[in-house]
Amino acid sequence: MYLRDGCSLLFKLRKPSIPLILTTNPIPSLDEKPQLETTHVIRESLVVKKLKLESDIVFALEYFKSLANSRCFKHTPLTYQIMIEKLGENGEMDGVRYLLQQMKLEGLPCSEDLFICLMNCYRRGGLADQALKMFYRVREFGCEPTVKIYNHLLDALLGENRFQMIGPVYNNMKGEGLEPNVFTYNILLKALCKNGKVDGARKLLEEMSNKGCQPDAVSYTTIISSMCRLGQVEKAKELAMKFEPVVPVYNALISGACKEGKVKEGFDLMIEMLDKGLDPNVISYSTIISCLSDMGSIELSLAVFVQMLKRGCSPNVHTFTSLIKGHFLLGREIEALGLWKCMFKEGVQPNVVSYNTLIYGLCSIGKMAKAVSICNKMKKHYCHPNVVTYSSLIHGFAKYGNLEGASEMWNAMINCGCHPNVVAYTSMVDVLCQNSMFNKARRLINKMINDGVPPNVVTFNTFIKGLCGSGRVEWAMSVLDQMEKQGCLPNTRTYNELLDGLFRVNRFGEACGLIREMEERKVDLDFVTYNTIMYGFSCLGMLERVLQLLGKMLVNGVKPDGITVNIIIHAYCKLGKVRTAIQVLDKITAGKELCPDIVGHTSLLWGICNWLGIEEAVVYFDKMLNKGIFPNIATWDVLVRGLFNNLGHMGPIRILDDILENG
């Protein structure tokens, strides 16, 4: 199977800049009529209208140049501003700088609006540092810095999280004697909150009020939202009580409560909104619906959805996406697809997130053909698949060991210029290992490192699991060393996979060394770890050690599972402590904490047959049937062997007849 290389994705072709020289011969106007008459003077309003209406940047620029080189119109600050804005929207920053310099040469002053337009161009282009450099040249262009210009510069810096620059710019603003307004403070509040400095934001809110600048809904919504994101919901509620209630603040509080799983609290906040005369909006309802869906309370989420419709609140794409996700979590494919159709009927257009939710849901239940079909329809509806889309599809194929399908999706991802993420890489490593292509899996991990997508602990664990499952334990142990070199610390699952691999090939000494390493590194032992070690000891006949390990497991607060019970019963029976094994099994069954399976009961029947006699085995077998636990071939094999080993020639036949009749 051929897997396309993704290295070319690292090189992005730079779009060539549009040439811009205002000294060429006149060029035809937008409507491609004959060249402009030099004797006719064109009104500014006409030029402004034509430039605004032209959507093609090349045509707009040609028209602008033709006017500049004619004698019938001299560009004004307004026409320059429109052209600068158009160039900025298209990322043509070289052209923006050229026009600005041309204005300077022509002695045209930059207005406040034009300089704000310039700041916005840099912000859209992600060039906050260049915006800052240009700002400090503002007076060169005949414009004085104003609070509005400062605000747009601060917003550009905030957009790129340049927190270290925001403080000095703000201080510079105050140094020039300019008083910050509510927009300035809101930008500063957002900057502090994004930087996790909520306490500082609260102090700034007080400073704002003390200076006579009344906070608005944006001011306290910003702080309250940030507090809720940090889990400070109760404090956020206290702060909210100091302000006039508004819907965005309640939405932030509802979101905070739902993130903590306190959906009842979210409902209470919605009731409080209604009591205060505020109508919950689509965000309020969608937040509650999303929380309920994630919790698996799909019936309740549908009830909220119906209530939302009754109150005249139209659902949005997030509402439908949450419901679809919730239905897939419960394996309700038909209902999820029904909601997808309903979304279209309601006139709600799906976005990339909703498409990804549907595709992931279909992949999770193995409907890969349908998932691929949805991905193809996605493209037809001009919604481009992203790395999450392809990762879901690759993971879905990998889950079922389908190398061909996973490789096809990988190649499609590379072909569309989408760089694989760690999920896509890890899924490919998984499917390669399932198909015993370990060398390719290793090369893919090395490629991850070279491509700047460092493999995480899940990637390494996937590779280790594949190696151990095929008996390549030596190689798996070397991967553990590679993890260390990459700065990726092994976790409990890493050790679980290695321990299982080592015990399977009877490398008891190395397994014990790993156990000591886990203890030294204070890596938590979970029930899988204990089960793996106990099973290894059991296979080696170290049954007393198995029981000692059970005691340690319970002391450390690790809850046993069904596999633990099976191992313990087997150990007790091997040691001849069958009565204890019966007590253990009966206690577990009575407590209804665990449901011992047929494996545990079969081990117990073996112990009873060998240590207590066939009669007691038959009695216990009858109890087993009454509990609704039915024998498999191994159970019958134990009983038949027990019958012939413990009785004469006719006895077993009689007892066997009794068993079959009672069964």
C-alpha cells in the first residue's frame, strides 16, 4: 500500500504581489470602455462608487492606476483609503505601503479613519508587529494619534496575543495625555483575561469605574466568562449581581455550570433569567442541550430542544450538532441522521464542525462507506474537509484494521494540502501495526518528528502494543528508550503493554524490573496493571504472590474488576483453598458490585471437582444455572473430566443424566 509523503506540505507557495506603479500610461476602466477622455473631469463620488462595487482586486487596481495616470482625476484621501482597504483585505501589504508612501509624496494627509483602516489591514494579515512600527510613524503622514487609533492598534496586538507589547502601548497612550475610553478598557480586560490574570482584570474594572468610565455589558461579560472558564463560577455569580443582568452574562454562567457538570444549576440560571424578564437565546438553550447530550441524557436534551422551539427560539448549527453527537454516543444512528435532515429542513446550513461530528459518529459505529460519502458531499457543498475530518476517517478505518481505506484517506488529506496531525499519524501507526508493517510504522514515527509533529504517549503506546502483541518485546523495550529521548514520559498504559508482552514471553526478571521502575517513578498502578502482574505470577505458579498483590491492590484503593476475580479464584483453587474461593465468588455476587463470568465459575468448578468432589461440583453447577450463568464447552469439559476422575464406570453416566435433566 502506497502512502504519499507529506513533506511538501511544509512549503507554502507565496502569492505574488500585484505590481503597483502609478507612472504608467492610462489603462481602460472597469467597464472596459475606451480610454478616459483627458478633458473630462470625473467626480470623486463616481470613483468611490466604482471602487467599492468592484469585487476583483486586479480590476479595481487597474482602474485606480488608470485614473492616477490621467489628467481627469486626482486621487483624494478617500479614494486612497478605499484602495488601501481593498489591498489589505486581499493581503497585498506591499501595495498598501506603496499607496501610503504615495500619499505622503503627494502631500495628502492621512485621516484618523484611514490610519484605522491601515491598522485593520495589518490586523487581518496577522502583522501586529508591523502595525506597531507603522503606528510610531503616524505623524510622518500628517496624522495625530487618537484614542481610536490606539484602540485598533491594541486590538491588533491582542489578536496575536502580544501581551508584552500591550502594556507599553497603553502607557504611551496615557503619556500623551489621551484618556482611555470604554473600548480601550475592554481590550485591556480581554488581554488580562486571555492571559489568565482575572484578578488583575477585576482591579482594572474598579479603576475604570473610579475614573468615571462606566463599564458596559462587554466589560463584565468578558471577566465573568473568563472566571467561569477557570472554574470560578460562584465568584462569577457574586460579581454578576453587581451589574444589570444581561443575557450574555447569564450565558457565561450557564456555560461555566455546565462545564462542571452542574446541569441543574444551568437550568436554575435559565429560570432566574426568565424571572428577571430576560429571554434565553439560542446560546442559552444550546449550552444546556450540549451538556445533556455529552452526559448521555439525550431524552432530556430533546425535551429542552422542544421547549426552545415552543418559545420561538430558532435552533442554530451548534444546537443540531450537539443533538447529533449525543445520539451517536448512544449508538442511535437513525435518529442522528434524522436530525441531520431536520437541520437542512430548518434552513440551517452545516459547518465543518457539524460535518465532522456526523463523520466521526458514523466512523465510531463502523459505517465507513457512509462516512466517506458524507465527506464527498461536504466538498460539493463548498465546505472543505479539514485535518479533523480526515483524522476521523483514518481513525475509523484503522479501528477495523482496514489499511487500504486508511491509506486512501491519508493520500486524500495530503493531496488537498492538509497537514496531518498527531491523531492522523497515530491512527496510521495503529493500522500499520495491525497489518504487521512495523518498519513502516517506525518510519512514520520518525517522519512525525522531522515534520514537527512530535509523537505523544498515545502514539508510542500504540506502537508498543503492536510490537508486544506480535512478540517483538525487545523492540518494544527499545521504543521505551526512544520515548525518553523525545521527552515523552511513559504512562501507566505504556508499562501495562510492556508488562503484558514480557510475561507472555516468560521474561519474568525484566517484568519485575519494570514494576520497580514504576514504583520509583511513582507511576500509578491501575487495575489493568495489577491484573497483568497477577496473571503473570499465576502463569508462573507464584500463587501466593498473586494473593499478596490482591491485598496491595485493595490497600491502594484500586477497585478489582471481573478479570481480577477470575485470576483470584483460579489462584485459590490451584492452592486448594476452594472454600475461600466459593466465599469470594458468593460475596461478589451478593454485593452485585461485579458479575463474575463463566470463566470464574468454570475455574471454581475445576477446584471443587479436584479438591471437594464431584457431588459438590454438581450442587454448585445447579446453583450456577439458577443464577442464569450458562456453561460453555470448557465448563462441560471440566465436569466430564471430574466425573470420570472421581467415580466408577456407571456413576458418571447417572450423574451426567441428572445434570442434563435438571439443566
